[in-house]
Amino acid sequence: MRPFILIFTLLLMLQPATGDACGYNLLGEEYRIALLNPFIIGEDYAPLFYSADRLNTTRNAKAGKDRQRNVAAWARELGPGVSPEDVMSILYGTTLEDWINAKTGNAPAGWVSNGAWRAISQRPDLLEYALYAKGYEQENVVTYWWDDEEDNSGLPGTEVYRANYHSRALAGYNKAAKGSFLKERYAYQLLLLAYYDGDEEAMETYFMRHFKGKSGALADWARFHFAGQWNEEGRYTIEMANALRAVPEKAIAVYFRTPDEINPNDYAVAVRNNPERSNLYALAAVKQKGRALAYLRKAYEFDPANPLVELLLVREINKLEDWLMTNPLTGVGPAVINFQTPAWDSESYEDYGKIVDRLRRENVAKDRAYLKELREFLSNYRSADPSLGAIFRAQTALLDEDYRTALKETSALAEGQEGTGLQVRIVRYLALLQGSNVNDANVKEEVARHLLALDKVLPKQDPDHYEFTSGANYKLLPALNRIASQRYAMAGDTTTAYFLYNRSLKLISGDVWSSDNYRQIDFLDRGISLNTIDKVIAAVKQPKDNSSFGKLVKSSSIPAVNELYNLAGTLAMRKNNLPAAAAYFANMTQPSYSPRGGDELPSPLVDMLGAGDVRSLTSKEMLVRQLIELESLTKEGGNEGAAACLALAQAWYNMSDFGPAWYMLSYGKSSIRPTGVVAWPGGFSHAAVPHNQADFDLYYLASRSEEYFGCAEAMATNEQLKAEIDLSRRILRYRVIEENALAQSWGWLDEDGVAALAVEYRNIMSPFIRKYGESDYATRVAMQCSSLMEL
């Protein structure tokens, strides 16, 4: 048997390091975890739920209180036999083109039988107003720079309804009878036009004549637009707070048209009654990005019936869920805008990570104390809907790990498929999961039954365009599975934890990128025992299991068995358990070198006597068998044993981050090399980085090579072999220093950095030249790297 060595050249030292061109940063705040669905209070205030995404939308509620009041007014005007539902179906969600077609006898499907359309079609004055309103109406949504431009051409005949708004509204106003439905409608349109024209005199005329002191959706909308006309100090902000409560469709505008921070004491003289005080404190609470319980208490104290209190409660609960759960579930830190780091971090991401970890530890105690304050408030809170109060108390009890109270609060409430019933199911599932012995077979079955039931009712993937008013929370199902995964991991059942984790892959995990294929094995690609991998493989290969848990396993996102054997062999190699690695690789039905499958890459082993002979490796098992044979040769001692140790040292070097065969030990390569161990599930530009010190040393320091270099050095007597051992060891020493320098400088060295590396190079390599410079081996190496002989 001829020994093997690794092909290497000093040219490897000259290869440029790759840079992290743009990195991967989380934009917005899409990663937040919310187990309490805020839509259980309705969708009126959806833009103000605790989510930057929702706040940044301009989509209003589609069937909220404003529209319900408006269609009710239309139904009363249209007379008996016309329901608000009839009005809603034709007044909202339809276009000017629909109404023009209907007027000309080509009504959309369903209109002919619609009582509201039949009544309006018999009233030319109402039909004319509807056409006016539809012509004036413009969809109010966020658009993005890559969206196609809106086509405003419309059908022939639409242009007449897209112009002369003021004169047409004034004509309709003058024709309408005093005090009539249409008189008020046209008055509102004229007030709105005056508002946008800045005509304060006209605004005051229409407001005082038609809307002052009146109630109803139209009057509340008019009051919102007229708010800036009050001369009283601070009255504008009070009117905005009133509008937040009275006209939820103006909630977004209220938010952006008022100061970022509101101190209610600054407006005390402008407040006229307790409901207004309640509204003011509610607006101040909405503006609070942090803890807002103090203002929430005041809003409830001054008006317990204020519907804004429910909004504030779901906001505070969702905040606490985010603060206490998002990082433990996802490993993601605070959002950072691309190319921006916090002001306190001017050095590196490592420093930033340490600061974030410290702040998080400090804040957890504060957040838990704040949770107890919120629970105390909820104990005295009385909701108009008792089931909501119970759910709020149960949800905060879950966060406080008081599972008995969570179950007690929901004991009288029925589980369901939507709304509060669905929330009750989630509360009881989480209380069972976290308050029971999950290793008990019956509990495991019940957990599985709950998750399978939730599978049927919770959305599983993001649509092309997220509907902010739909109430859909696409992270909820993954979050519920990840919580279960963590619970089983804590209980020592890593196999079950893996399957549940893979049911949560839609949830962001760490602020790094990885392929979908790698995400399926990410959970196992760390310090997981081979016994666990064996259990996973056995469960995947098991015939059909009709139990709930068996169905849960089969419904998980599981890689092919081939890839599990591949991973198991890789983990065994990291531990230098070569017989186990060979056995796992032998079970692969599709032998491959790379985890990507089928690739032929340079083997880390080549014939010592066949200089430059680079063989392709198509079987991991083949390589491991060669390594095992080399291990046996090391026991023979002498120069042959030394050569085998050297071949093993060079092979492990070539399978580390330094060499071309790095796929033998890793499933991914970061563009910038980490300077230390990265805690799972984190990474650096790629998730496949070592998550423990032994693997980090093996991959980024080629620590196993050092072990074999020592073995080779101790046995070698041949001068040429000793020269090769010495130079190989020095190359490793230099490469470690070089790569660390590049990692700390983001892959780019300035002149001082290059000069410092040149000094290191001379210091490390000069002893080799002094001792072996005249050897045949050194002469042969110099043909590949002449700079070595210039030292």
C-alpha cells in the first residue's frame, strides 16, 4: 500500500478572500412573534396593531364600523326591503366602470337581484351622486417602485366623471332638498374639496351648516377634516384623538398627523369631558412604542367603554410576546437597516452581538415585571365582551408561565375554528404543552392532535400580496410548532424536537441565509449525537403510523433518507469516528461527494509519487476507507507511519475551510470567516457554521491536522519527509493568521495589514529556509512559489 499526501501549493496563500458584498439584514419588523391574534377585536384598527408592516399600510378596514354606519344610512334612505348588506356589496369594492355599465344596462353579475341597486336605479338623483362619488374615489394603498403604473384610461365615458368635481358637486348640492340625504352628501363632498383647496371659509360654512353637533359617519368624517379649523389651543389634537375613536378609517391619518410623542398634560385645558380625556390618553398610548400601560390605565379610568382600550390591550400583549418570545424562538436580534449598525457599535458585529445579548438579559427582568403589571390591570378590567377579557388574562398568564390560570380562564369558553374560539384552542394547546409532562405518550398524542387540527385552520404560506385586513397570521402555525420543538428539546427528546422544528421552517431562524434543503437538516447539523440521527432515520423509514403523532411526523418537512445518512456520516467524520462515517456513507443509495449530490470534486488525497495527479472523488465512503487505511499505517511507525500521519494531516487541512475539499465537513461557506463560535441557530452570511468549539477548531483552525503533524514529526527520520512536515505545518500556522486577519478586516487589508502579514510570513517561513533551503524538497516547492526562496 502506497501512502497518500494532500496536494497543496503556496499559491493557496495568495488567493483573494471573498467579501460580504451586501450581507443579509432583516428589513422591517416581519420577524415579530404574536400568538394573540389582534383581529379578535375586529379589523377597524388593524393598521395600529403592534407591527410596523401594518402601520405602514394605507389599507383601511373593509367592513369596519365606519362603513357599517354609512351603509346603514344608505339602507334607511333607500327604504324597506333594502339591507345594509345589499348596499355594502355594490357601494364598496366596485368601480366607476361597474356603475357606468350598470347605468347602460350591463350591470355586473348579481346586481339585478340586489335590492340596493334596484332602488338606486329608480332614483336618478341618487344614481348621479353614486357616479360622482365613484369618479372621485381613488384607491388608497401603498405602492412600490417596482409596481406597474396604474392604468387610468378606463372605459370610454369615464372621463366626464373624473373632472369638474367642484361644479358638479355644487350643482347637486343646489338641486337637493334642504335637510335631505343628498344635501348632506354633497355638503360633505364640498367640505372635502374645500379642505384640499385650503378654503377655510367654505369649510366653515358647510361644517357649521350641516355637521356641527350632529352624529353619524358623515358628520364624524366632516369633523375629522374640520379639526384644524378650531382656534382653541390644543383642540386640533383633541379632535384627532376623537376621530381615532369615532372614525377608524382615519386611524392611519390620525397617527401621522399628530406628534410622535403626546403628553396628555399639555392638552388638559382643551379637553371638554371624560370621553375626550380617554381618547387623548389612548392616542398618547398608541404613540408609545415601548411600555404604554400608564396611559392605557388612564384611558380605561376615564371611559371604560372606550373601544380604543381593546386596541391598546392587544398592542401591549403583542409587545410582550415580541419582547419575551421573538428572540428565544428565532434567534433574531433587533431589526437593523441595511449597511447600518447601532451608534454604540462601531467595531464589529461580534461587539454588537455582545451588547444585544447584554441588553436582552437586562430587559427580560424588566419585561417580566411589566407583564405582572399588565396582569394586575387585567384582573380589574371588564370588557364589553367577557370572553375577550378572559382571553387577555389567559394569554398573559401563558407568558407568565402560569399555565393553571390560563386553563382556568378559558375553561368556560368553547374551542373553535376561528376568532375567539380559535384563540381559546391555542391557549389550551400551549398550556398543555408547557404545563405537562410532554414525554408522556398520552400528552404527546394530544399535542399532535392539537397541531393537526390547527393545520387545517391556520394559513400555511404567504400569499403574493399580504392583505392586512384579512386577519391572517402566517407565522402563527410555525411559531406554535417551534414552541413545541423547544419544549421537547428541553425535555430531552431531541428526535421529536427535530420533527417539530422542521414544521416551523416558515419562521425566520437566525439572521442568516441558507438554502431550503439545508434548512431541513440545520437542526441536526451541530452537536447532535449519532444516536439521535439513528432515531430520526428510523422514524422516517418507519411504515405508515396511524397515530396522531405518526401523522405529525410524516407531515413534517423531512429530507430524503439519503441526505440524513450523508449528514450522519459528516457528523461522524467531525468526531473522527471513521468506521461509523463509512457505515453511514455506505447506506447512501446515491453516493456523492457533495451534499448537493453527484458532484465530482478534487479528492483531498493524491498519490505521493504521482506529483500533480489530482483524482476526482465520487464516493464519500471511498475517501473514508482510504483514511481508515492510513490510520492503520500510522501504527507501523518509522518513515512510512510518519508519511501516513502527514497524509492524514494534509487531508484534514484540505477538508477544512482552507482547502478545496471543505464540503466534506461543512454544508456551506460563509463569505466572511467567523472569528469565533456562532451559537445556533445563528451564522454569518450562511447558517452552516460551527456551533461548538471543537467543530470551529476543526474547520477554521484545522486542529486535527496539528494532531497528525505532531504524530508525523515524532516518527520521521527521512530529511526530505521532515522538510515536508515542517513546511506543511508552517503553512497551516500562516493560513490561520492570514484568515483571521482577513476576517477581522471584512476581507480587505489596508497597507498596514498587508505589511503586518508579510512580517508574519517571514517569521514563520524563514526557519524552514534556514534549515531545509538546500533540500531537494525545498527546491521543488520553490518552482511553485519562488517568493519562498526570497526570504
